[in-house]
Amino acid sequence: MSEEKEMLERCSDNPILRVGEGAKRLGISRKTLYNRWSQYKTFPPLTEYSPGVRGWRQSTLEDALRKLEQQH
């Protein structure tokens, strides 16, 4: 893990979750997370926080999944 990424995650109660981390935290596969991201227009896009570091803030990802669950 890069020093910059570690610093960002330590300094935040709302860490950046990259695709693999987000999938693991949600208990789904990376493929399922990518499918949900690409299939649903309401799912937030990945944000690039620095070169090579793309993901979602934990709260953004959790909010999007709650909205999806309410729709189904």
C-alpha cells in the first residue's frame, strides 16, 4: 500500500474503498460490484483520488447500495 493511500485512510473516518476493498467489505465479488456499478445509473461513478487510486468513499458506497436495495 502506498504511503499516500495509507495516510488518507488513517486520517479519515470515511475511508476510500477501492473496488476490491469495497467488494470484500460488502461480501460480494469484484465482478458483482462492477456489474452493479455499470448496470445501475444511480450507482455513483468511481472517483480518482490520485493517479492509480480510484474508488468510493465508504459512506457513498453504502448509501448507493441502500438505495438499490430499496428499489428491489
